[in-house]
Amino acid sequence: MADETQKHEPNTPDEIISPAVGYSSSFRSQIGRRLIDSFKRDPQSFHKSHNNDQNATDLENGSGHVPEPPLQRRLKARHVQMIAIGGSIGTGLFVGSGSVLAAGGPASVLIAYLLIGCMLYCMMHALGEMAVIFPVSGSFAHYATRFLDPAWGFAMGWMYTFSWLVTLPLEIVAASITVDYWNPGVSNAAWAALFWAAIVGVNLFDVRWYGEAEFVLSIIKIIAIVGFIILGIILNCGGGPEGEYIGGKYWHDPGAFNDGFKGLCNVFVTAAFAFAGTELVGLTAAETENPHRTLPTATKQVFWRILIFFVVSLIVVGLLVPYTDSRLVTGSSSADAHASPFVIAIEDAGISGLPSIVNVVIMVAVLSVGNSSIYGASRTMSALAEQGQAPRFLAYIDRKGRPILAIAVTSIFGLLCFLAASDKQTVVFEWLMAIVGLGEIFVWGSICLCHVRFRRAWKVGTVLGLTQYRIKRLFALIFIIQGRSLDELPFRSQPDLIGSWIGFGFNCLVMLAQFWTAAWPSGYGAMTPSSRASTFFSYYLAAPVVIFLYVSYKFWYGTRVVRAHEMDLVTGRRFLDANYMIEEETAERKRSSWVRLLKIVC
């Protein structure tokens, strides 16, 4: 009886006792202790020595540049798929498409978005192939270090980080401006503080909260776009309150093109920036539960996202709004709903109430991009720190798998959003965006080139065994060269190598088009020399910044381009059980031809 009446003692420090048993104070103390302990360094975290040994080979020094932080794989398939589908749907589509339509006309918009869509399709398949077999932290920043040149990995990684650091306060300011649509009298700084706290709060939880937030926000954006496409088709066919059939009238008057080839180039450049964030799927590889299954599906869905959400919606916009409409270029910011062609089309149809709903969607899109900004910047900074290319403290990973110090740095940078209350915010953000304006183009081109180099190393082989013999301070290397079959890849890019070359070429074309439009913008003859210089650097300042970062790192550390046979194809690789692969292949053969066709495209 004594044993039965004796109070139950917890077996482990982490055991939670119900208050009904009589341990409510212990319960509360455990919650507090666990919360504090969650911010402590993960016991599995470690740091490699990043000091390059002059007596070691480039391959040995390269092994010190492999990020292996203990990020937790808690993103589910539905999270990654929604990030892939709705990740890049933001103000570039809802509002920015208005200025794009005014600059080039509906035909230029259609051509440019189709070409950029083809490039992104090739880029994403290249990234998907590498991310499935190497689901490491940092993704493409790490691939550039491993397959191209550590100096280029440093330059590209930091340019990508800067782009998200600048985007965070910019999107928070944009979100505060969307509220002016309803309450123009409230200070933007107050709304900026509220949105900053909400975005930072979501990212202070583990990665599942980021996934859930993006899941919900992406669903809202997708429903809004699909709804507008259906509404647009109805309005175009004369089903609106006005009952007027529009058809292709605006393609004839005022016309399909504006400003000829230069207008097309302007649209071409802007369209590339509208897809920013597509590559985030690659960053999630290190935190996805089953990247072998999830990432291929997410990669294939890029095709449908580009086709439906961008191309089809912009075709509908081009049919409903003429590019000569002055409202397209009168927006006060990138998030001004009054300049959205979606809102203009609804207002012209005489439908009341829906413009406010569109503004809500714009605010959701802005907050989604801000949420992704903290995720993208913090994960890339953490990976750069693990590679020895950023301050060491940024590699700190706590027991919840959060790069908590990198998140803190990103959040502090987000406090620039309080410039919303300053009359200098426009000038500051214009030059901040100029520094990182071409960051996405450098990243996409690097991913395609990394895939080309990776395939080269996979074909010719690499070092399989490595042994060191110290003989009077001389190192002898014994290695075996052996090529690999493409059948060993768990996921292969559908456009294959030719797609990566096409993607790389398109990114180079975007760079050239950006240079031309920056050096000789529309109205060049009427501009003063100072305004010409200001316009050029506001568009092209990112290029010299990247070159400076690359040359500085290369000169300081003396790195060189990694040769194919020296590339590390083992570290961080996800090896799959042979029996599992056989079972997958057998199950694939048993599927019907319709199911196999569906698997090819999605």
C-alpha cells in the first residue's frame, strides 16, 4: 500500500507531469527550462577548421568548405510543394505587371515571360537534380564553392544574402503602404512595427512554422490568381456588369507592342525579377523530411506555376487593360494596389468590393516574401559561416535546428523598415536595391553552370580513395579515378545538360539587356550626364559589387577553379538503399501509362 500511495516521480528531466498529479510548479519550471535550453547550441553542431593548409591540396582544403549544421528535417511534402508553387508569387505579378505592361505592351509581356519561364524551368531542374543527391545547407551557394570556385561561392552567396536582407525591410514597408488603401491617416511606422514583429515571430519558432505560414499564404495567393483568371475570362467575353465584349480589342488599339525592341528588353529584365524566390526550394533541401520524394515533385511543378499563374494571368490582363492606361504607372510604390492591372480591370468592369480583396491578397503576398526573406538570408549566412566564408558566430545552430544568430542579424537588418516614416526612404531603398538588383540573375546563372560542372565530374570521375603519406613534409596522394553512370542519380533534370546551357545563356542575355537599358534608357537624349550616370548605376551597380567580392576573396585566399576530377562527390551525398531503388523502379513499371505521364510533368 505504501508503494501505491507514493507519489509518482518523473523518470527523466523532460517528462511532463500533469498538474492533476500535484506537480504544477514542476510542470511550469520544466516548460521554462526547456524554452531556455532550446536556444543552447545543438550538441551535434561542430565547426571544422577553415584555415587553408598551404601544404595540402585544393581537394583537401575544399573538404573544409562543406556545411554540415544540424538543421532539422521538419518540412513536409505539402510545405515544400506550396513553397514551390507560390513562393515567387508576389508584388511583381500583382502590381509590377502594370508597369511592365505599360513599358512593352501585351505581346512583349507574353514573349518575355515565356522566355524567362523557359529559363527558370531549366534552372530549377538543374537545381533539383543537385539538391536531391546533395541536400546540404546553403544549397546553391555551397554548390558554387564545390563545383566552380570557392571565391565565386563567396561572392554569389553574399550577394544572395544581401538581396534578401534588403528585401525584408522593403517588403515590410510595402505591407504598411497597403494598409493606406483603407486607413491613410495612420503612420506607416506603426504598421511596419506590427508586421516586423509578426514576421520575426514566425521565424523564431522552428522551421515547421515557416512551412505552415508559407503553406497558408501560398494557398491564398493561388486561390486569388485562379479566381481572377476565371473572372477575367468572363469579363472579356462580356459577362460583367457592363456587358461589353472586349476580345482582342486592345491588341489592335493601341497595339500589341510599345517602344519596339527596347520595350521588349525592358519587359525582359523586369520579368526576370518577378520570378525572384523560385530557387528557395533548393534551400529547403537540408530541412525536408524526404528530399528524394519531395524535391522532384516540387521541381516539376515549376512548369505549371509559370504557365498558369504568370503566363495565363498576364494574357488575361493584357486583354482587359490597354497599355496606354495612365493608372498603370501612377503607383506610389511597388505595393500600391491602385496601379495593379488586376484592380484596374475589376474597376473598369464596374465591380465594387473586389479591389479591396485584391489589396488584401497583395498584402498577403508582401508578407509572404518578407517571411521568405528571413528564411533565405539566415540559412545562406549560416551555410557561408560553416564554409568559413562568413563570421563564425553565424554558424550557431540551437537545439531546435534554428540558425538563431543568423536569424537575429537578419531581423536587425529588417529594422530599416522604420524608414517608412522618413521622407528619405525612397532614395535609401533605391540604392540598396541597386546594390543587389542583379543578385538573382547571378544566382540562376551559377546554378546552371554548377550543374554543367557537376555532370562533368560525374562523367569523368573523381577521387574515391585518398591517403596521405608524410615523407619529409611531402604529401603523396593515392587516388582512383572512376566514372559514374547517370542511372545512379536519384533524380535527373528533364531538359538535361542542354537545358542548363540554355538557362545559362538566357541569364547572360538578361545581363546584356539590363546593361543596354541601363546605359541607354528610354529618353536618353533628353537626360543630363548626371541623371544618365545615376540611372546606369541604379540598374547595374550589382555587377561591380559581385566582381569586387570575387576578386577580393580570390586574391586573399589564392583559390582557383575546381577541376572536374578534384570535385568532392561524396560529402553530403544522400545515399539510397539499393533495394529501395529497385522497389521504386518496379513500382514505376507497374503504373499505368497515364500515371507515368502525370509523374513526368508533376
